[in-house]
Amino acid sequence: MAMVVAEELGVPLDRIYVENADTGTTPYSRVSGGSKTVFGIRPPYGRPALEVKARLLEMAAEDLKVPQSDLVFKDGAVLSKGVKSSPSRTWCSRERARWLWAWVGRDPDLVDKIVRPFATHFAEVEVNTRTGEMRVLRMLAAQDSGRVMNLLTYRNQVQGGVLMGVGFATMERRILDSTTGKMVNANLHDYKIPTAKDVPGEVTVLPIDPHDTECSLTGAKGIGEPSTIPTGAAIANAFYNATGIRVTTAPITRAQILTLLAERKAKG
């Protein structure tokens, strides 16, 4: 949110303060979900910034007695084109206005467009057909989320999503007692999740930007669920490529692999 406003106003990021969780002062927006958070929050933050920017240029043009088209934003100041930036040439109307307000609510949903991120994952696995062990060696996540707003958090979220998918595909198993309707392994001792020794040694994140300017003002889409959903299928397909056996249930455990290999052997 801060990056959006800073970009529109042309000011350093550290000069933007984002007020959190105060419905008395902040506008309504879409919920943070459905892998569309950036798409949902971008307009309510970007459009007010553009409105404030337009007001500042209008006021500056009046005070400086120059056409508004001759004014530019630079380093948090309004300057006339061709004039070097200096404290004496910067403009701020402290006498006329101490605050400028702009409020914009959420945009209506697009009628003839579907704004969704897309993803394709690739996996390399190693299977020991004697012991039933399977290791995920490498993962590649190609993610179409449009314009990447922050590359560091983008990579972190995709890598985290991939590791969650690895856990789903290889070890996270819920055991339900059909009599009581309760989970039998309802703790992290009996419900296994990946540790540093269980995850792939190499997870490559490949951002794909189709420069889709129709999805939003900045061409940015979401990233959440698509960083997890394809992982299990990619691992299952890699297992099939290695063994010729299709697996359609998760997790793919050692016991399941040994059973499937024995069944194939028995069929000849």
C-alpha cells in the first residue's frame, strides 16, 4: 500500500504512513483473499493519491503563476520544468491548506473480464523402488501474477507456498475417526509437516509478467493460492514419470508407494 502511494506521489517510501485497522479513518475495500489482494487494494490507495497529486498541481500552478502542464513532481516537491531542484524553488501551500483529503472506495467488479493469476509448477523427484522412499529434489514455480510489486516478498510467498504444497503431497495426513468425527492426529507430533531436511534443496521462482493493463491500473494481480495448488500435482506427475504409476491421493507415503509397486509386480 505504501509503495503504491509513494509511486503515485513521487515521494520516498519512508514518508508514507499506512494506518491499519481503523474503520473510522480508512476506506472500505475488498477483503484480503481469493488471491486478489493487490488487485483489490490497489485502486482504493492509488486513486486517492492521484487525486491529491492533481489538487497539488492545481494549487501550485495558481500560486506560481505558471501553466499546470509546466509543473512536475520530483523528490516530494512540485517544480517548474527546467528549474533545478532547490529549497527556494520547491513549493508547498502551508498557508492555504495544511491537509489534503481524498477518499475512494472499492471499484465495481469487472463485468467481462476475469482477473486471476496463473501458475505452472515443475518437480524433479527421486524414487527408491526398494524402500519406497521418495525425495523432491527441485521445484520450479512459474507464476503469472502480473506486475511484481515487491520482488522480495513475492519470492518469499511463492517459496512458502511451494513448501506447503510439498508437505501436502508427501507427508501431511489427516486421520479422521469416523465414529466420533474427530481428528486422531490433531497435534504437530502426529501430523507431520516438512522441516529443513524434507524440503527441496532448490526452489526456483520465475515471475511471468504479461503486461496486462486491463486487470488493474498497475497490471498487478494476486499470488496467494496459485503458489501452493499446482505443487502436489507436479510431484505426482514427476512420480509417474519416474515409476509409471499414477497416484491420485495425498500424501504420497512410503507405505503407499510400496503397496503400489507390489500391486504392479503382482499384475506382471
